[in-house]
Amino acid sequence: MRAPGFWRTGGVPAMLLAPLGRAYAVVAARRLRRPGWRAPVPVICCGNVVAGGAGKTPVAADIGRRLKARGVAVHFLSRGYGGKAKGPLRVDTARHDSRMVGDEALLLAEIAPTWVGRERALSARQAVESGAQAIVMDDGLQNPTLEKTLSILVVDGGYGFGNGRVHPAGPLREPVAAGAARCQAAVLMGSDASGARAQLPPGLPVLEARMAPGPGALALAGKAVMAFAGIANPTRFFDGLAEAGAVLVAREVFADHYPYDDDDIRQLLAEAEGLRALPVTTPKDAVRIRAELREHITVADATLMWTDETALEALLAPLFPAAFAAKAAEDGAPAAAALPDEDGLPSASRGDARTIASPAGTVSATGPAASA
């Protein structure tokens, strides 16, 4: 499904649907007040307030890799959008495909154990019972069943918050202020062409990141490519290929999470052959293509690049003080300071107004962390 144009520009349809949007926001707020299960391990949520993609999965994957590199047994939680599994189900990349568990879960499962399920709390319990020392949620900011220790609001700088209205009048799952109030930081993906930063609370730390061409994309420099994508922001993918130096002779756009069948792929391969170009797609699209046909397609990856990694490290370090201190000692760098709360968790996880020391200065950790 593609978002209607008025979700971005506004206009008469958005105005007519605005009363329904206000009612939706009231119902959502009431639902979010329900208490969730408090896991015995830190729970990090990478979410957003906009329906569709903002870059949550790359941010979640990056955090998971960082924790894994520090010896933390991290598990991912995903709803498994596009898959039919109700869960909780641990993803097995050898047995499960995107029609069972969704495309994002398959990508995350290449990094660390991943669970899909509609009920995040049930998935979290399974993860903890299986040895998880940390849980990273890909989406779920509006799911109240699992209490979060650290919530990060991921924002697409190009799209921002659309027309600023709540569904169905706009793309918002809830008002921006309501979602941001439950987060300890935001991540602005790409340049802020939409002016999204100005719509965030003044006290909310904003980290900056962007998707840069990865080795697979850079290898396409100077080559003719026929690019296709069924993701939330295909333009970002096409622009990344151009940045890598590829020569785009054709672009094909499909709906986000589009379930490719063999006929779709054969037609794309035939088109590429006729253009004497390489058929190229994203890793997220590739996992939705049958393996035998996937062999004929080039996968162009992307790498998440942070403007200031120390700001991210400052958010994570208080949740895992021993792991980060050990890594800092190994690297010969000072460890970020953690301020423990009365329950043993760092104060930032409870959303109070204390600050976390970091090599780059201080990052304020304000706003309630629970229940979103």
C-alpha cells in the first residue's frame, strides 16, 4: 500500500478526515496508558510516529551490532510485518521466508537472535528465557505491552511528519509531541529537508545519521543498472546508487514490503537484459525473492553513518556499564559514566533529567521511558 499524497501535502481530504484523526489520537493515548511488562533486561525501542519507513531497522541493526561487539547477548523483536506468523516465533533463516516472518526480521536474524510476534511482551519473555541480556525492538513505540528502558524516535529528514495530522487524515500514528515525550532521544535520518527538527521538543537530544552506499553499491560505479525497490523510500535507494557512481538507466518502484512472485522477477530480469543493464535491488527486497531467482540480481547494500557516534554511545553505555567499560579499557578510552537508580538501572532509563557523561560532552536524557 502506498501512502496517499495528501498525507504529505494536506488539503481538503486531510481537513475532512481531521475529526477522525483526533478521535484516533484519543483512542491511541488511552491505549498507551496501559502498563506493560517490565523485562529483567534493558529494552531499547527504535520507533517512530509515522506510518511507514523512517529508518528504524538500520538503527536497530546498528545498535544490535554495537552491543554484540561488546559481548552483550542481544535479541531483536520485530512484529514481522508482511509475514503470517503470529508468534512468538524465533526466526530461522534456513527454514523461514519473508512470507512467514517478514523481510525485516530476516535481515535482523543475520545479526542476532530475532523474534517475531504481534504481542511484544510475549516475544520479550521468550527472548529472556532464551538468554537475552538486552532486547532491541524494531518498531513498537506505540505498543504498550512491553515497558521500554530507552526509546529512540527515528525520523526521516526528507519526509518528516508529513502534513502533521494523525491517521487517517495524515501519516501520524499519534501526535508528534506525544510520541516524542516518551523518548530519550531522536535520530534524524538524512538532511532535514522537511523541517522535522523544529517540530521536536526543545530538550530532546537529536542524533544525526544517514545511509551511505555500502561496498556492494560502490562496486557498481560506472555500470549501467536497472534498479527496483519495494521499500518505504525508494528514492533514497536510487539516490544512493547515483552517489555510488552507478548509471541508472531505469527505475521500478513497488509498494513497501511488496511480495514479489516469480513472474515479477522474470519480467524485471527481461527488462534489465533488454537495457543491457544489471538488475539491482536492496537487501530488504532481496529476501522477498526466491533464492533461485535472487542469484541473478545484484544486491546493493547501504551503511548507516553517524555524525557523532559518541552521542549514541552515551545513550547506550549507562544501560551496560560493565560491557562498555571493558571495551573502553580495551580501546584505551574513558568509559561513559552511568548513574544508577534505586532499582539498579541507570537513571537515563527512567527518563529523569540527569545527564550522561560522554567523551563528546553531555547528552541529556529526559522524558519518561516506560510504556510506549
